[in-house]
Amino acid sequence: MVLYRFADQGHSVVGVEISELAIRDFFTEQNLSYSEEPIMEIPGAKVFKSSSGNISLYCCNIFDLPRANVGKFDRIWDRASFVAVNPGDRERLVIWVL
């Protein structure tokens, strides 16, 4: 998986995924231990962090996630969110990411 390769190369990786199962599967498939914490600003949302600290995966709707929670990035990799999001929300997604 691309996220793991980036992290394995020494990069800090932040992801957003709506499916908690997909996040848990990622950590299991990569044989990574992790912790989880609630995101207080978003009811029911969580952040999953690798024990090494270089992977943080937010389980929530990206539009609910305050940009301040994730910080700024040097690079952005979008595997499938642009095509998965409703066409009417694509401009909003681009604005959020930038």
C-alpha cells in the first residue's frame, strides 16, 4: 500500500478514511501496532496512530475534519477520493486539500 511505502521511506503520513474497517485492515495487513483516540470536535470520529508515530489515519468525513487538526503538507497523494466524492463536492474537496 502506498501509505506504508511513504512512511517506510521516513515520511510522516496523514490519511482520511470514512471506513473504520478499512483503517483497521490497513494496520493489520501492514503488521503495524496502533492506538486510537476520539476526535473531540467530531462526534464518533477517531484518529488511529501507528506506534512509530509516523502514520495518522483519521476516520471521519473529510469535510467534517477541521483543517487545523491535520496541519500543512509538503506533498498530497489522492488515491481515489476525488472520483469517489459526489461530483458537486469535488471543488469543495480541492479547496479543503489546498
